[in-house]
Amino acid sequence: MIVEKLHKAGVTSEHAYLAAAGSIGLSLMSWLASNRAENVERADRWGIFVGEWAPTFFALGLALANYERADQQTSPEAGRQP
């Protein structure tokens, strides 16, 4: 249901994969910024918090890719040849 709504809203698996890669980069950047401004324990928490998003985005990407594949196979245009 959520994957279908995301697909209808125009979100593709590529968007989810890009968000996952971005969250990994953001995790590193937030850790570096927090490490300079705060104590090490808090910096580690920020990096881990943001880093936890990546697996969720990768999972959404896989779910969207499966939905896109199934949608292509069931669409009436899938069997047509140009």
C-alpha cells in the first residue's frame, strides 16, 4: 500500500537509492561536524542516527523496484513492440 502510493506520487527506486546514498554521506558529514563542535559520544550518536536511515531507503528502493517490475509486466503496453 505504501509502495503503491509512493509509486503513484512519482517516487522511483532510483530516488530511494539516491536517498540511501545521500544519508550515508550525511551521516559522515554530521559526525564530522558534531565531532568538532561537541563531545565524541554525542557526535557518534548523530552519525549513527542519520546512518540508520540508509537501510530503510535501500529497502524502499528494493520494494519500489519490485513494484515497478510487476507494474511493467501487467501493463497493457508491456507486450507491444514499437
